[in-house]
Amino acid sequence: MAKIPKKEFQQRVTKIQEKMAEWNIDVFLAYGDEYRKENLRYLTNYWPIFERGAVVIPLQGEPIVLGAPEGEEVAKEMSVWKDIRNIKEFACVTVPEEIDYQFAKYTSFSDIAKEMSSNRKIKKVGLVGIDAMSVTLYQTLQKSFKDAEIVDASKIVIDMRLIKSSNEIECLAEASRLADIGYQDLMEISVPGKTELQAAASAEFAAREAGAEHIVFMVFGSGVRTNTIVGRPTRKIIERGDMVMASLAVQYEGYVATVEFPFVAGGKPTRQQKKIIDTLIVAENRGLQKLRAGIKAKEFVREVRGCYKEKGFGKYSVYTPLHGIGLAEAESPYPNERSEMIFNSNMTVNVDISLFGHPAGSNRLEEGFIITEKGPQPFSTYIRKLCQEWLESM
């Protein structure tokens, strides 16, 4: 079964400690919660559900995982690190009242600061997740590490997550397999007379039943609702001839794969609908020629958008057609037409080939790839098969 072994988590923490020495950081703290879980999961394998969480990494020694009483047993179950402590500030994120956990034992950030300073004076704290935490939590950290400079250390983890290990690639491949199962079900169930919610529910169930850890999202729109870009499924009944825009993001061992293929419910597409789908698939096919280690990422973006313009759809391109994938559905790299970033081997990306606002309907195409020196290797066998069959029929 694909998973990240403890040895790899240990290697990640060792790398963090090496970077701490380079940056003159004495204490490293990565924050996470139910919505911004990726950095915390990357370093601990723990994923909070209702509460906040963090991992504190000293310059030497093992990390301390911080959580809240309600999720303590989950943290013990998931975390690769055994030192797990509760912080009052991390209890339920949505209520102003102080929740009374009768048997809970707490530590505090001040206690952590004292412990970390027992062997060396803390002059600098590296913080990951500043953009995700509350102002009050940040102020608590400032007071607790009152004699230290707090710096944004996000770049350390972002750079580490750019290149995937073989274990990470295996997890993404399994996430893609599960997403394929869900999407195949979705295309079969999205027929005239069904509601968007019924189709979405069936696809999500199929992926969950096959082993998905979590459904990150289901974007769904049919007919005129394709213009919502990131619309949620509703009680709208799918009608014959509706364009269907549906994107399924599936999580496995923390890693997220997203798949999407443009299609028409209950029959053949109209001439205009076909032209939109043709353009999406041709644009992706051209872009894939530039998805190779050693090539600047902007070349992929320019190739795709150049195809849009050539086909008369340039003004319907809403956002960049590529982003990274991993522990987040969308992560670095996220290039535009000016990006100087160069693709490297074992980067993992999702194409997001999309056109929105056209009178005949909007849609997008999504599938994941591993970047290699020889070109892109697909994660999704189902979406790749649909694309190839479409190209052959043109």
C-alpha cells in the first residue's frame, strides 16, 4: 500500500534542521488546521479536523506536535512523532467560548519557549503558516517568544515540497486511480433527469468506497451553470444537451489528485460545444510538448494560450493553465507567461486547461503528470484515455 514511511518524515525534519542552521533559526514552527493542513501533514502526518495544530522543531532533537484535547487521540493515531501536547489556543476554531475539557492536560506556548531555550537562547523563530493563522494566535506567539525575532520560513517547506519522492509519487498515483474511479462513475450517472447533486454524490461515493481518504471538493455545473467556474452541485436537473463541467479532487494519504473532462449529457455535442472541447484538448496536447524537465514553465502557458487565440477563444482564458499538485490540490509551481521557473524532474503538476464565459458553455480539462527529462508521465489513465480517443476522432 502506498504511504509515506516514518524514515521519510525523519529525513524531512533533518532537512528542516539543516535549513534552520543556514537561516540562523533556533526554533521552527509550522501551523496547520482542517483547511490549511498540508505543511503540518508534510512534517508529522497529522491532519487536524476541528482544531488547530502545529509542529515545533528544535535545532536538534525530535519535533513536538501541538494540538487540542478533542483531537488528541487522532493525533496519536496519525502522527509519526510521539511527543503530542495540547494547547488551549488550539481548541475548537469556531466558537468564542472556552470549552471545558474535564480531563485535558495543557501546555502553553510560553512553556514551549522556556523548554526550547533551556539549551540555547532563542534569537529567531521560523514560522510557517502565518497567512493561515489568526491575529490573536500570532500575537500569542510573539508574547511567548518575546525576545526573539519571528520570520516567515515558508520558503523552506515550499522548496522541499516542489520535488516529489518516489513514495509521494506513489501516493499521488493512488489518489489518481481513486479519482478515475469516481469520475468514470460521474460520467455514467450524469444523464438527463438526474440532479447535479445525485451525480456528485454517486461519484464521491465510488471514490470513497474504493479507498479515498477524503473528497477535497466536487466542482459541478451543468448547462448555464458551467459559467460558475467553481460552482457547487445543486438540485438543478441535468438536461439533454447540457455541457457538464465537473471536477473531482480526491485525497489519499494526504496527497490530492484532481480530474476533469468536458462532456455533454445525453448525446452528441453541438457544433459550438464540440469546438470548445476540441480547443481544450488540442491546447493541452500542444502544451504537453513543453512539459519537460529543463524547459521554462512559461513555455507551457504560452503554448496553451497561443492555441486559444488561434482558435478564437483567447478572451475566454480566465487563469493560468497549470499548477503543482501534492499535499494541496493547487501548490507551487503556479506559472504565468512571464515565469522564469524551469521545470525539474519529479515535479508533479496538474494541467488546468479552461475556457469560461462562451455563450455555448464553459469547461475545463484537468489531469496530473510527473515531469521527467523525456516528457510528462500521466497519473490518470482514464482522463488520458478519453483525451486520446477524442484526438483520434477529430
